[in-house]
Amino acid sequence: MVTVEPHRYPRQGNTADDRIGFYSWGGPGTIRMIRVKYFNPRIDEHSLMTCYDYDYLARVQDLFGITDFWATYSWGFNDETEAQDRRFLLDRLENFKRLGIRVHAYIQGPNLVYAEFPDRDWWARDERERTIAYYKGRHVCSIHHADYVNYILNKIRQTYDYGFDGIFVDNIQHGQLGVPAQPGQLPFVFAGDRSAGAQRDFKAETGLDIPLDFEADPQITQAYLDFRVRANTRFINTLADAVHAGGMEFGTNYYDPKFHPRHIYGVDLNESSQSQDYVLFETHSLPRVDGRRHNGYVDQLMQAHQIEKPVFVVAYAHGIGMEPQFTQAQIDNLFSEGKKAAFHVCLKGSEFTTKGLWHNLYLDGLTTPRRDKPLHQIPLEDKVDPIQVLFRVKLVRKLLKRYYNPITHIAFESRLFRMVVYVVYDLVIK
């Protein structure tokens, strides 16, 4: 975590050409994806099937003034399964064009629905050659596998001339997530990818083998962490070249910048943003009037890194599938903050679970957001993380080194153990 000093927003009022985003997954692919990742979810299918209709889009634009829309193109099923998903979006593309809304086609990053690719072995591997869980029904792919890289490049190239304004590739990560024992320190459990391709590339670049124990030799561990960043940067640049060849904008998800993504995901903001046309953060800091949550740290990050490209912030109150419909007051807070901020608001329009029902943003009863709410601005400080305190116990680290990956598989794939995911999420991320 980073310590954020008292924040003062740098901008007073939006400019006429300010961009406002709407981040909304819909269509048959999203319904199918929710059913893969969750256990017997209740879904308002009508909500997800009408969110790209002209009347809904026109109302969204009228309420929020949106200029950019992130819409579902590919969730990582095979091409035959996704044919109807692509058709669903393409058949509605004219609705966006009539309203002058830029459309960014969403493509899932290096993780796929493994049951859809039974004849492929392009998965990232841990130190025991086990696959790495991304979520229920999904495994992490290796960006060191040429077949996988070609697969996603071909998916991008197939979008040429469809009329999209941009391509957005989500969830860029290098193998297994790293878990630092303390903020900014080296991970103590396996991180990244130890597939044959990753081992080959690391050996070629450094002359070293990927370590089996990240506490044994900090120097080699640091070399591997730097290698992960270089590999991800090359991968992102390759995707950017393909998108730009089609005359579209390119962006990826940079996660929540409160954390240290170099260690966790293998992504560096300065390096990975060079080839992107905008930066998008998904934060867990939906602003509150009492100031205990706000996105001021994003503005400070932009200033510290001298980011001059557009920056969009999608702010969550709790997380995907963990929060009910935003209230008018919450939306007012978000737009009031956005009026003063250097970044652009991108309103979350999907993945709400009101009373256990999955749905996209219901517009009934909503009004044009207030942008003049006097939000408090207080320091956001580090808190003592009970997980990190626990991880400093050597025995705990030893057990996690051995069982980290199996535990993640069980937590995602077993309904009985899914509570582990939510407990960790509450303690660490929120």
C-alpha cells in the first residue's frame, strides 16, 4: 500500500471536450461468463441483453454525458462459442454511432475458459508444473507461448473495419500473482510463470534459472521480477502494434494503483503505458462525503509519473459482484470528484448484485448527477494489514509456498471454500 498525503485536486471544472466513460458488460457472453465464474447465480438477463439498445444508450448519454463506452467483445471462450457474442455487439454498433459514442471493444487478457480449449497447452505453470487458477473455470495463459500470443493477436486483427474506436485488453498479468510480505518487498511465495517458455526466455535473457524459492536468493528473485515486467511490456507493445495497425485506440486495465503491480502482476505503469492511448484504473475507492475514501491518490500518481495521456477511473464501492446498485448520492459523489480531478470519470454500469440478483445499472429513478457536492479530502494512510502480519511468521510462509496454488484452485472451484476469496478480498484489497 502507498501512503497518500492530504489531497488537493488540481483542476477546477471540466473542459468542453472532457471525456466521460461508461464501463458496461452485456450480451450473451457476459451471461455465460457469470455462470462459469459463480455458483448458480441469479441474473436479470433482460438487463444484460438490452444495455446496448439505442433507448438505453440515449438515456445513459442524456444522464451522464458519456463519450466513451467499454462493451463486451470477447470473454475468452473459443471462437465458435463467441460467434453469437460478437454478432450481438456488432448488430448494435450503429446505436453507439448514432449517438457519437466511442466504442472500446473489451477482450479478456491472458486467461481463458480452459474447458473451451481441451487440445491446448498454452497455460502458465507454477513451480510444480501445475496450472494457475484465474477464477472458477478459468486458467492463466502464458504470454511466453507463441500459440497463445498469436491467438489474441488474430482476435484483434479480426476486428479491423468493424467500426470500433478502440480495443481494451483486460487483466494483463504474468502467471501467478505475487504476494509481498511487506509493502514494496520481494514476494515470499511463487510468483509468475514457470512454464517451459518462461524458463526458456528467462534463461536466454539472464543465464539463470527461475528460482523455486523467492526467499533463498533476493538478487535472482529481483532479476526474475524485472523479467516479468519486461515480458509483460513486450506483450502489451505487441498488442498495441496490432490495434494501431487497425486504426484504433488501445488501452489495458492497470488495476488499483494503491498496490505494487510490479510485484503482484508484473506490470509497470511507466513502461506499459508508453504504447497505450489512455490509462484505465479500476479502484476500490468510490468517493464518500466523509473523505474516508476517494481517488485523490490517482491524481497524485498522474502528477508523480507525469502522465499526459487520458486517465479513466472506474471506482468500485466493494468489488465485482459484491455491491448493489449505486445510489444517486454515490453517483453524485463520483461526478463531483471527477469535476475537480485530473482523471476522467468512467461510471461502472454493470456487475451489480442487488439482493443477490446480477444486473446492469438500472436507470429508473436516476437523475443528472450533481457535480458540486463538497467532498472532504483527508489523508488516505496505510493501515496495519493482518494478512501481512500473519505472513511474517516463517511457518505460515512455508505452508503457503507449498499450498498457495492449490488453495487458490480450491477457493475458486469449490463453493464450500469460496468464502476464502471474499475474506482475503475484504482484508487485503478493500
